[in-house]
Amino acid sequence: MLLLPALARNSTQLAAGCIGRLELHRLDAGAQSDAGEENEMASTRWTPDQAAMKSPQALFIGGEWVRALGERKLSVISPVTEEVLITVPEASERDVDRAVAAAREAFDNGPWPRLTPQERGRALIKVAEALRARLAQLAELWTAQVGAPIGLTRYAVAQAPELFEYYGKLIQSYPIVEERRRDDNGLVRVVKEPVGVVAAITPWNAPLVLLCYKVAPALAAGCTIVSKPAPETPLDAHILAECIEAAGLPPGVFNLVPAGREVGDHLIRHPGIDKVSFTGSTAAGRHIAEVCAGRLARTSFELGGKSAALVLEDADIGQVLQSLVPFSMPITGQVCFSLTRVLVPQSRAREVLDAYVTAVRGTKVGDPFEADTQMGPLAMERQLKRVQGYIAKGREEGARLVTGGGRPRGLDRGYFVEPTVFADVDSRMTIAQEEIFGPVVSFIRYDGIDDAVRKANDTIYGLHGAVYTADKERGYQVARRVRSGSVTVNGLIVDPKMPFGGFKQSGLGREGGIEGLDPYFETKTIYFA
Ligand code: NAD
């Protein structure tokens, strides 16, 4: 969902869509309104305003801003200048122990799980209000840490308060207690109770919004939380903690321990954690699943993707480009549901490829703080190396590089890579099988609809997808055959009020919608004899 605003303007009209799970329904209007001021703060001049954060040098544990017990630091690096923007403390294992103890106390003995759903719902709506007052700052942080264009982040960051508001309202009407009758007319109450202390582990690409997909429903259900954001993007969660504090939630309900994977590993093994809610790579997800299986801790996983766009024979090329261009490489391709495999019928392979490549070649790549930038850099050096490795692999295995593949001219510093398109890709090639998480798209030809569906399903992933056709009902029938958690007919939509998640190795469970609230409950059955 990222290369958005700019590319959306290039394409005809972007009616709807999303970026890394960010809805873009109002993208055009939102993105263009602030054009003037964005040029004022190119990345070279941007520095985090520490004074505008309550305590970036502290952790938030048990309702207090506390010093980390370890000595290690996390460096936030600008993907544009490659310079350190800020250094903050990394939580240690002892800090994780403190945070779990605080969350445990808040859950076992504190008021939060015992409040009425209405009381919790109202508190969440206060968090939404506090977040709304910080949106400009949050958009800048996202752009500065990740390199996502400011036009996109200014629009998309609004999903964070929207999620709090949505779950704050939903919990107030959610059926917590349901009365049923047995065959002998005996009364039964089936009750939803919060699952307990939740470890929320999140990645760096959309750091705040992906965290809110977990924190808002978990809090609504009455859980307490230990949040471990990605070490590359620790700042957004600090502001969320400030907003939760400002909204008056009880101490220990939300605890923040920014750290890398070693400390994260301590968190997932902690016996005080009842549930791990994880968003990240499939590799890390598999590991966490194994660890949690040992004590049957509850888990949910939002993992990688390799989503296919199926262009059918009768598709309208304008309609295809409208969403395929912005959503094949959003946020420099660093969005889990990017449409990175384009399946085209033999008869139209050349036409669709030419039109797409022409649009992609027009992408303005550059400083994400500049208003007309459509694609920023990759988020970090290891991402650049990873993407370069896959581009080399695509060439080695015989795919035809049609455009891109190198560093954009004039951008000598920063983790930039050109938007890259391969054609004549065989579905079994590495670039068609593995998640690249960069701006690299593979065009794959098919022969007939059965071959198209077979190729769409020919990966370990199943997160999202698109079917383009003039016949919506046929699009629906084809969408039913695609083994993925969601599919859009003639576009790309991810609506946070609807379930999102993966088939196969793209995940387990759903986030968003009422389905995103259910996993934070246990079901208890109380019989009356
Ligand atoms: P990652 O798996 O390397 O890290 C994600 C988070 O998990 C980070 O906070 C990391 O520190 C932590 N982590 C890693 N190993 C851990 C362990 N053993 N114990 C505890 N914590 C651990 O992924 P990434 O590179 O940060 O993010 C990119 C990946 O995330 C991509 O695969 C992308 O598709 C996926 N993603 C999925 C969704 C979705 O909703 N399905 C959304 C965004 C990103």
C-alpha cells in the first residue's frame, strides 16, 4: 500500500485500496492537500523531536517511564542519509521480566479485565483521541524510520486511531455472555473471558498501525499487553504508550520493551505470557509457533506473502493499472500483501507488461519527505542487500529483466533501488516463490484458467490476491479458487473492519473486523444443574 499517492495520481483514479493494511479510500484528496509544506523537511534536515516525546530514553513498564536495566542501545537509522537519527535503550531480558510481571499483576489483580465492556470501550476511544492529536508527528516518524513517502504516511497513519475507535465501539455491543438451553432445558451461560497477558510482537514496515491491529482488540477484550516493537522502529510505540497513559488506562495494562529478536525470544518463552500475537516473517513465525507449542500458549500469526494478480482475458487494462501499479510495490515493496506476481494470459502478455512497465518507469523515486516522491528507499541496509540478491538470482535463473535492477541515477546515498520488473518468469523460479519484500515484480504467463489458478496457488503463501475481469461474477468464482485469506476483484482493498490474514504459511488467525477480536477471548461454559 505504499507507493501510493503519487502512483495513484499517475494511474487513472484510485477508487480504493490500502497499503500494508492501510486503507486508501481517500488517498487522492488527503495526499495532495499538504503538498506545499512537505518540501520544507527533506530527510537531510529531519531529526526526531525528542522534546515532543515524553521520554524516548525510557521504557514504559507498570504505568511508569523507567530506565532500562541493560546497557544496550538501539540505533534508528535514516534510510535516506544512512545516518543515526536517534539512539534509544534496548530492553534487556530483566526488563522483559519486569514488564511481564506488571502485565500479569494488572491482569490477575487489576481493574482492567473486570471493567465493563462499556468502560473499556470508552477508554479506548480516549486513546483514539490522544492518537489523533499526534498524527502529524506519527506520520513523520514513519517516513523517517522506514522511508515511506510522507503523502502516504500522512494518510495511512490515521488507521491507528480508527482501529482504537472501531474496537472501542465494537466491544460495547459484543456478546460477552450468551444464554443457551440444554436438551433438558437446563440453563447454560457461554461466556467470553480475556485470554490473559499478550505479547504483541510487530515488524518495522508499518510500525504503529500493525501494533494497533493487536493492541486495540486485545485491550477491548480485557487483556493486558507487553509490546515488543521491531528494533529498527521503536519510536511509534513510545507515542502509543504516551496516548494510553494520557487516556488513563490502569498501570501495567500496556508495557513497552523495544528490543531485538534475542530479547524477543525471551519474551515468547516467558511462562507469564498467555498469548503471543505475532506479525513478521514466516521464518520467525515458524520458530515462535514451535516455542509456544511447548506450553500450548495461544498464538496468532500474520506472516509473509507472495500475492498474485490474475489478469483474465477480458480484463480492462485501465482498471488493472489503477490498482496494480500502486499495490505491486507499495512502500518500496515492503508490504506483506503486495501484488508481486502478475499472471497474464498468453494472448495479452505483451500488452499488459508494456503498459505496466511504462507506468512503473514513470515512478519518482527519491527523498520520502518530498511531496512528489512516489517511492522512497528500502528501510535498511539488510533490505537493500536482500533485494539485490534476489535481483541477481532472477537473472541467474533466466528471468528477463525488463526494467530496473540497479540504483536510481543521482541517488548515491541511501538504500535506494529502482522499481524492477522481470518477465518470462517461470512459476518455480526463486523470485516467483520467495517473498522478496522489495520493489521486484514477476510477470508469469498462463494457458487457460486452470493453469492460472494452479500458478496463483503455487507458493507456500496465501495472504492476498486480485482477479481482474470484466465479469464480476466470474471474478468471484476465480477468487473462490485462490487459496488466500483475501482477494479483491478488480482492485486491491484491505479494510480494517474486515478480517485479514493468511492461508497456508501466510499466517494463522485473523486481524481486523470482529474476527480480529475473537482470538483475545477464551470461551467458558457455565452450567446450572
Ligand atoms: P521478522 O520476522 O524478522 O521480525 C518481526 C518482529 O519479530 C520483530 O519485532 C523482530 O524483532 C521479532 N522477532 C524475530 N524473531 C523473533 C523471535 N525468535 N522471538 C521474538 N521476536 C522475534 O520480520 P521483519 O523483517 O521485521 O518484517 C517483515 C516480514 O513481516 C515480512 O515477511 C512481511 O511479509 C511480514 N509482515 C506481515 C504482515 C501481515 O499482516 N501478514 C504485515 C507486515 C509484515
